[in-house]
Amino acid sequence: MPPSGPSPWLTQARAFVGEIIAATAADAGARAALRSGVGKGLDDVPRMHRIVAPRLPPAVLNDESGQRAFTRLLP
């Protein structure tokens, strides 16, 4: 029988993206900070950190590959 509903990872990913969208909806500076990091590595995006880092799920805070996965979700 297939699982009912989305996986926990998908649920966290959707919540993360929703929080980023809400945080940037009325803040042009936040949107610019996110755009400045498009296509760059985690160590090359200090402006994005103030927007993204506080919203990462606790499970990925010490997991670089998890952080990369979540930053690739951004719209």
C-alpha cells in the first residue's frame, strides 16, 4: 500500500519554501539577497544566509548536503 500523504522531507521542503516566499514578499532587499546567490556555492552567498539560515529545518543545520538540497528549492 502506498504511503498516505507527502513524506516528512517533502513537508519540510514545502514549509521552507513557503517561509522564504513569505519573508521576501514585501522585502525587495531580501529578494535581491536571494538573487545574488543563484548558481553559487554555499560559501559564496553570505547575503543569502540572513534569509535562508534561520528557516532551515534543524535536521540539516549540520549537514552540508542537506543545506544544499534546501537552497536548491528556492524559487
